[in-house]
Amino acid sequence: MKETSYLAHSPTARQWAQVAIQPHHGIAIPLFSLHSAHSYGIGEFTDLPLLIDWCASVGFDVIQLLPLNDTEMEISPYSAISAFALNPMFLGIASLPYVQDHPFLREELKALPQFSDVHFVNYLRVREHKERFLRHYFQFFGPQLLKSKAFDHFVHRSRFWLKGYAAFKILKKRHQWLSWETWPEEERVPTPNLISSWVTQEPQELDWYYFLQFLCDQQLEAAKTHASLQKVLLMGDIPILVNRDSADVWLNRELFDLEFSAGAPPDLFNEKGQNWGFPIYRWKTMSDQNDQWWVERIRCASRYYHMYRIDHIVGFFRLWSIPLTLSEKQGHFIPQDETTWIEQGQRILLKMLQASDMLPIGEDLGIVPHEVKACLNALGICGTRVMRWERKWETSRAFIHPQDYPVVSMTTVSTHDTETLQQWWRDNPIEAQLFAQYKGWLYHPILSREYHREILWDSHHSASLFHINPLQEYLALIPGLSWPNPDDERINIPGLVSDRNWSYRLNPSLEQLFQKNTLEHLIRELIK
């Protein structure tokens, strides 16, 4: 492909060499949505090898996941309390070392509910059952595993973040999980000496948090190793922003400006603008520290992924910043000097590229300056093309043909934040009619399987190098594989506080996917 020849000499040449400059096809699915015969109420790290095997069997070579970091009491994967620590709720407890050899634990496993008949993840119950089991497991096997060479290696490798994270968790628990901003003054400003004194007071809790992170690390790294053997790429998700109430902000106050909240300005889809509640970065301070925090974050993620999606990649160039006392509309971009945007974003991204072999994919949706898109293309970083939004907005507003998309891009029909194709077609009749007109179709208010299939076919035959769609978009074409109510297939509705958000579970189990020959045939036909 002539248009991609420059990639071999671009700043991402090393990363492209790892994944190959060729068309890639795959699925996007949150880990929490999976379930198998061996998982308990939520998808687990140990479910990934089965999903990897299924993808390899049908011809897919990419699996895109949502963030897997520790969210504590939150359920949104984008509200993590650590940019480094993994979420212990995803531990595959039935596959832990020695667990099947211990009579008490074996019986306790049998008694644990698997929640296999529920539509949605019940985070509260899953957390409660898993933590109780893991405490027992820690009691029986913690002393043994904590003495292993593998554990020592993990602690050494994670020294940048692990101790501070464990101290944060210990204090959070001591203060009934309230925000660090409500703690006593001496605990709101941690120093190395204070951190050491706090963890010394509760050595067993320190071991507990180290232990959980060690187990998570072992399982997710094993999943990546399995994916590599199957020639399937695991794509992680690294949000640009972090939770205000996180170990990272608590430990690295100088890197964050807490007087501002990040968001987005008013646009076609949100006339009020958006306030996400996350602090903005002090990029000058980051630079003075040689961007160590970001470099370590990328290196940590590279243990688990071959690629990563950068949420809101334009934020590296300029970020809509809202003073805490003002409304979304009253924010402004930082830096305010537009002439510095490209230099800043390029500097940060180059530093991240130097940190690992992982190939980044940019989420560059919304209003993104043309200069930013040109910079990403020059760096060899793919942007994202959501087919329903790819239109000539500044002129005729006509839909852009997928064959006219940039080659260095990723095509998708929907995302975790949008309606599924069926919902979009049903709930946006004007848009659906325009799309039908563009395709030369006779419009119907309900998206037919024939039209649905053709949209998926188009997505896999765009000019993009990457073609990745939510798994449920394929399941919708096979009777019995989707939930009866199409609304139960949506992952998240941005701006809405709901127990349904981030709780989506696949209708079929992973084992059942292997039994659906019609699904395999469909996918092979779509991507050939």
C-alpha cells in the first residue's frame, strides 16, 4: 500500500514493525462483559485466553478492551483510583495457584454464585463475594506466594507506584473510603517518610494489596503471552485523564492543577459543553521531570498489551479547562496560545512512543483541529473513524465513503459510548434516512439484518488499516445471540448516572461462541 510506505520511517516505525503494516480486523468488548463456565459474575483475566482462541478461530486478530485499572467503589472504568494498579475484581479466582488443591477453598468456590442468568454485572455482590474468597485465599497461600521470586520481581518492577498505591488504599479504608481531600491535613500531603510509617503500621494490609496486584499482573501478562502465540493483538485503553480522588493525584500533587476541571466545549452534540470532573495536568512540571509519570504509565501497560487506545488524544495538544466555580461554557483551552499546541502534543507523544513498543490508536472524535490530525498522521498514529459521523460537515454534510477514509486510521460502526447500530437507526430516523439515501436503500424504521450486515461489511472494507467493531454488532445478526431488548446491548450512556452503565454482559458465554458455526461463517464472509 503506497500510502503506508512512510510508516516504516515514521516515529512509530518500531511500533508498526511489531503489529505489521497490513489490514487488521477485530472486536471491541469490555472485559467485564465476558462470562464463561469458570467466571464469577464478571469477566475475568482468565477468560481472555478463551476469547483470544475464538478470535483466532474466526479470523480476527485484534481485541480492544476498556481500561482495567482499579476503580475501587466506582464502576466506570474511566474513574480509576490508580493509573497503574489493576482491578482485583477481574481476578480469575478458580485459576489461582493451588486453589483447586485446598478442600476449603474448593468447596467455597462451589458455593460462590456465578450470576450466569443475569443481564447485568452486579458489582456490589461480585466485589463482596470475591473479596471474601480472596481474603481466605490470602490467609492460606499468601505467606507462600509472598516469598516467591516471581513476587520479588514484581515488587521491584512496580516500585515506581506500588508502595504509594498500597498506602493510599490503607488510608482510604481507614477513612471509610472518603476522598483524600477530607483526610486530616498531615495525611493529605504524603512524603516518602510518612508513607513508610503508615504502611509499617499495617504490614498485613500492605502485603494484601501487594498480593492482589501480583496476582492480577500474573494473570493479565499470561493472557498477553497467549495472545502473542495466537497472533492476536491485545489493545488496552489508556485514558488521558485520571480521577481527582486517585493515588496518582494524592502522590503527585505537583503534576496536577486542581483549580481546573477538564471537559469539552459546546458542540453539535452537546450545546452546554461537558465537565468530566478530572483535574488537568501541569505539562511544564511534567516536562521538567522528563515526563517520568507518563513514561512509567506506558511501560507498565506494555506488560499487558500490544497496542493501546488513547482516550481524547487531542488533550495532549490542548485541553478544555473549566475553573471550578464556573460553568462548562466558561472554560478555555490550555495552553491558550494556539501556536504552542502542536509542539506540546508532539513532544508528549514522542516521549510516550520512546517508552514502549506498543502502537497507539488515537480517539480523535469531536472537534479536533486539522493541524492536530495532520500531526497524528505524520507521527504514524491512527485516528478513529465512526462511520455514522464521517461526513463532509463543512460543506454538503454528505456521508464519506469508507474507501475514502485515511489509511492510517481505525474504522468502527459504534463505540462503548454510542448507541448500537440498531438503536441508532431506530432512535435517529432523520439520520437513518440520510444514510439509507446515501447507500441507495429503501428506508425502513427498523434496521434489517441485510442492511446491518452490509454496514459491517463496509466497515471491514474501508481504506483503514484497522477495522474493529463491538462484538455485539456481530451477535445481533444471529438469532438468539443478542438480548431480546436491543437497549440491553448498550454499554454506556455518557452524562447519565445509571446502574445500567458499564454493566453490559454478553448474552452467550464464551463457550457458546465456539458452538455457533453460523457466527464464524458470517465473520469470515465479512472480513474476506
